[in-house]
Amino acid sequence: MINGLAHKVQYNQATIDNLFLPFLRRMSKMQQKLGRRMIIFLAAPPGVGKSTLTLLLEQLSNTDEELVPLQALGLDGFHYPNTYLNTHSVEREGKLIPMSSIKGSPETFSVDKLIGKLTDIRKNDVRWPIYDRSIHDIVEEIVTVRKNLIILEGNWLLLGEDRWQNVRSFADYSLFISAEPADLKERLIRRKMAGGSTMEAAKKFYQKSDKLNVERCLKKSWPADETWHMLPDGDYQLKGKIVPTRMIDRNALWKKPNVQLDNTLLGGLNNRNAGQGIQPPLYDEGYAHGMEEARKAILRKLYESGTMSSKAILDTFQVTAEELSEIIK
């Protein structure tokens, strides 16, 4: 039972053994090392099976005493209630659109409420809301969060837009599941029909809402610590290598580079020139200049594309207001 609806699902044993269980072992070790409640974000576009997957991971975590028991939670309980959606609108391309017609988009969630819960969950057992698809509305304070390892699934947990940028800082580890949009279309239409819609209404909703949400999630989400890919048959596979970004200082990537070239041909040339009284860091300067220009280009792109506001850039990266003003002018 997921969000009030019954689902029948199946997973390949090889995927369980080679992907799901190793993931749970790594997360268990990480939580034990942290020594506190750990929060994992699982972000993905609509239709990849996030809810069923997290419930399976929860069940698997209870099958091995060496694993830390995991509790699965969903983002959907933070939708605005229908009474709010039916009386509010958002502006898109100069037009006011009723929130009820784009239910599921980032604008239809209470981000402040989510941040409040994520703040409390670090130290306290809290009550968590759910979204009930049988009534198409939220039910407040229904689940008690008790476990020390939490996996929270949702479309927008890594979204690099507006207030959502403040959400990702609450994740101790993040997992993203990518998919081809064409593989999600039929799954999303079937899901809408399972909730009571006609095929015609489900297809219309896909074109008006789900399709846009899929594209927005895939294009606007921040990179995760780990990425899986959903295959056309609904199975999953690891995409690329796992990058342990939680083990490094991310802000270090944005410091001006230290380019002392030792034990290399260029380093040897610099040292020889220095010994002869020649101004040395010709090669160092060129490298440093290139790195600094790349850093500026990335920050400028984040700002100009609308992915991050100037305030978000200042809060996230090691850059002063004066430097940022010079970069984006």
C-alpha cells in the first residue's frame, strides 16, 4: 500500500544483491560513523518508482542484523492542501494559472513546512504527513519518525530553484535516479488512471503537468552523491562511479587554486628559473588564471540561467559580494 493505493511490484534478485544491499551497507556504515540520525535524499522525476523502491529498501534493511534499520518517508505530504490549491494561483509566462491544475509542481509544495520538519528531525522523533491518493489530499501527522537512518524520497529534493536550494543542505547523502522521459510517459498515465482518472484525462494531465515536471526535475536538479538509472523495463543500474562528496569540503572547489607544481617537468622548470633569478611562476600563473576564469564562468552560468540567485551563490560558495558583482555584470 502506497499513499492509499495497492501496488504489485517485482525486482530482479541480481539488482537486490548487487545494487540495493550494497547501498544499504554503505549507508549503515556512514550512519554508524556519524553517530546520529542520518538523512538520505532520494530525488528522481515522477514515474521512476521512488515510493515502492524506498519501501523495499526499508524492508531489506530489516533482513540483516548488520544493517541499520531504515525508515522510508515521502515528500508528497508537504503538498499544500486542496483547500489552498483551489484558491491560489501562480504566474507562468505572464499568465495566472490555478495551482490545482499543476498539482505536483514545485510551486504546490510548502517548502517552509518541509524545512521546519527537517530541522526538527535531526534531534527529535517527529510526526510526518502523508499524501493519500485515495482522497487526493494530505493527511497530517500520520507517521512517527523513530529510526536513526531515514530515506526521504521526492521529485524536488535537489531542485536548484528558489527556496528549494535551502532544502538540499539537510541531506547527509543524496541519491538521484535518472530515466529517459519516453520511458516514464506510459507509467505516469497508468498511475493517474489507477487514481480514478479516465485515460483521456490522464493523458491530458501528463501533457499539462507530469511531462513538464519530468523535464524540470531532470534538467534542474543538483548533482547527487550517487546516481542510478532506471532502465526501460523499470529495473535500476548504477550510473558511473560513486563520488564520496560528503567526505570532502565542497567549498574547497571554489577557493582560488594553489598551483605549486612539484615533481613535474613544469615544476622543475620553475625551480630552475627561480634559482637563476628569473621571475618563476609563468606556468603557475597561466594555470591559475585558467582555473579562476573557469570558476567565474560557472558562477556566471548559475546566475544567468536562473539556477541560483545571487544570494544563494553568496551563501553557498566562497565569493564576496564585490567579486560576484564583478563576475555577473
